[in-house]
Amino acid sequence: MRRQALTKTPSIREIFLAGLRDAHAMEHEALALMDRQIQHLAEYLDVQARLRSHRGETERQIERLDIILASLDESASTFKDMAMSLSGNLAALATMLAPDKVLKNSLANFAFENFEVASYRALIEMAREGGFPDAIPLLQETLQEELAMVEFLEKTLPAVVQRYLSAHRVAKPADH
């Protein structure tokens, strides 16, 4: 006779809720990262301004996630939010002393924002499959904000690199 597995297969609702809580924590991590970076962008005012703007978007994204969770009679994980916020602070501190922190942060932000895009696309699909249609417009609004941030980072990366090199008077290799 075969033994049944002791673990229960999670429902789409459970997977969706876990994804929402992960996204909530991810946005808290994003706030911590942005707070640390904004302080150190005096020479990159366009990036600083966009990060400030995106910080406001991120706060509204958290509110939208709270609305979705409340509509499902659930709440965010305070522990996970605090852990991810700490993680964001530690990640920001790790690059704070690096001489090329603006470059490292630009690359990290680009990767992080693309991760957020993928997360929200997955959540939208889960909402469709799980029968949570009210969540979809809220998640799509957040997805559009994240896509706009990715586009900004992609467009400004070359200028950030050039400004960094100019500010640090990096010698160009000799022509051969």
C-alpha cells in the first residue's frame, strides 16, 4: 500500500497570498534601498528626483497590496516586512563605502526593478487563474509603475556611467 505524502498541495489562493506577502516585503526592501541611495545622489539630481518619485509610488504600491490582502481577509507578514527592510538596509550599507557606489546601485536597481516586474506579472497571472479579478487592476497599476522605472534606469544608465567617469577623470585607453 502506498503512503500518501504528509504535505498538502497548496491551493492557488495560498500561493497567491504568499506571493502578495512576498511582494509586500519586497516593496519594504525597496523603500529601505531607496532611502539609503537618495542621500548619496547629490551629483545625480535626475536620478535622485526619480528615486524620490518612485519612493512615493512604492508607498502607494504597498497600500494597493494591503487593499488586496484585506479583500481576501488577510494581512501582510510584519516579520517578513521587517526582515526585508533590514535586508535592504544591509544591501545599501554594503555599497555605501564603495567608491563606485552610484554604478553599483544603478546596476542593482536595474536588476531589482526587473525582479519586481517579473513578480507582478506572476501575481497578475495567479489572480487570473485563481479567480481574484478585483486584484488585477491594482497589480497592473503597480506593474506599469515598475516598467516605467525600468525604462528610466535603462535610459539613464549610459549617462550615469559617463558622468561617473568624467567626475573621476578616468583616463581613456590609448588608441592603438
